[in-house]
Amino acid sequence: MTDEPTKTLKLMVTGGAGYVGSVCAARLIEAGHDVTVVDDLSTGHADAVHPDATFIEGDAAEVARRLLGDGFDGVLHFAAKSLVGESMTDPAKYWEGNVLTTLRLLEAMRDHGTKRLVFSSTAATYGEPESSPIPETAPTRPTNTYGATKLAIDHAITSFSRAHGIAAVSLRYFNVAGAYGSFGERHTTETHLIPLVLQVATGDRERIQVFGDDYPTADGTAIRDYIHVVDLADAHLLALQHAVDGEHRIYNLGSGTGFSVLEVIEACRRTTGHEIPAAVAPRREGDPSVLVASSERAGEELGWKPERTDLDGIVADAWAFTQSRQAV
């Protein structure tokens, strides 16, 4: 299934009041699409919904069951539970909130003949990879419940795609960062490095912990692949255009290069002008030395190429958003 980029689509964005979902909804609207955001606001924020979007507060599957018959062309599914630690202590919340909700969403798409789906997946499906950069052909061996639920959803999507002709794309993200104007990252429980470091600069955190400085890397700290949230959102638009009836395609999305924990901290110091004290702590169990994506398939099949790969630029966007929230 392919469409001219100029064709207006009627789209449902689940989880569109969250970080990635809100940016994606904004880019879809700017591209001329008709967007309905569905979010239960358990982790999202009502003021993160684009003003030109229709907003419905509620469970993604329940709303989809009621509304998809109103002529929707597709669904972009971001709604999910996503805290790795919590997924290990409360797995039922994740199997129900992620897998069962998505299964009901797929059933609603089947029943209403909605033929296009873009799913927000994760690099956590790979677990601890054997090599880096990580291609889509790497073994999927998730080491936590969160990653396991996302992998289970990918399997379900494959089944529904084949059986019901759904044109589906799963996008496996690495470390999303940055912001897009008034749309940015603000989690109640923050686990991502850049916003945590910026919390030191704002005075909300005394210091940043560096988990391990004895990795086999140039400066001894772990290396991760950071992708700007706008580049990520734009990949969703391309996925919509290139989805194929009856096929489920999977793409890794990353910058293709990595930055160490210390490099990220230094970039935050340069951007904020704050000294940002750091303290070394023991390694966390299961943390690989290097996690970097191979996005060659996305480049070849979607025509996607990340454009905002400069670390200082990514941090500057995140810092501008953080400062704007401090003023609220």
C-alpha cells in the first residue's frame, strides 16, 4: 500500500499525549493529515496534544472499537507501559497494558477494515546483542518483560497482517532524545540519560550517576545510539507511505553512531553552562558496552536518513524544552 505524500489521511494516534506520540502527531498535522489523538493520560499530558488534533481521553482499544468505523485510514500505536524496572516487578501490568490492549486494537482494525498500522516498538526486543551495529536480522532475546511484550506484539501484528491484509510497520527505536518546540520529554519517572543529566543543571538532582567506568570503550563508559525525536517522527510518516498490504515490515531506527555516557554529560555541560557533578557507581547488571543501530534497511526501503545527529544539537533542543517547562 503506497500513497502520494500529498494525500490527506485520517489517522488515529494512540498515546499521542506522550513524548514521541506528541511529536509524531504534530508532524502528521503539519503534513496535512487529519489526526485524532487517543490517550488515557496515565503517563501523557493533555497540554502535549497538538491544538489542531481531535483529542479523546480513554483506553486505546476501547476508543478504536468505537471509532475506527468512522473512516480512519490508519493507526499509529504509541500507547504502552514502558518502564523496564516496573515491568520486572509488575509483569501483569505490562502483559495486559501492552499485549492485550494491542490485541484488542488489532481486532478493532480487523473488524472495521482499517488497513494501515505503524507500531512503536523498541530495541529492547534484541536484549543483549552479540554484535553492533544491530541489524533487524539479529536474534530477538529480550532480557526484560517490557521488551518481551513488545516482541510478542510484533508476532501478533505479523499474524494479523497476513490473515487480514493489514499493511503494518514496526519501528524499533534506540535512545530517543531532543525535543520539538513545545513537545518534549517529561516523564513522571525519568529513566533516560539526557533528561536526567539536565535535571542536575536545573537543580532538581544533586549529581548524575555514571553506572560503570570500566567498559571496553575509549573512556570506559557505555556507548548508546541517540536518535532525535523529530527524525524518529518523520520515519513514521515514511512508514505510512511505504506500508504494503498483507506485509509486516520491521525497521531499526538510530543514528548509526554512538556516544558514551561521559560524552553526553560533557555535551550537557557545554549547552547548559553548568558543571554537572557526576559520580561513578557500579555497572548495572545486563548493561551492554555498546548499543548502536544499523538503519540501513530503513534507508533503503523507506528513504529515511537521520538529519539531526549532532549531539550538542540534540541536547540543545532538550535543554530549551526543559527551560520552557521550568517557566510554567
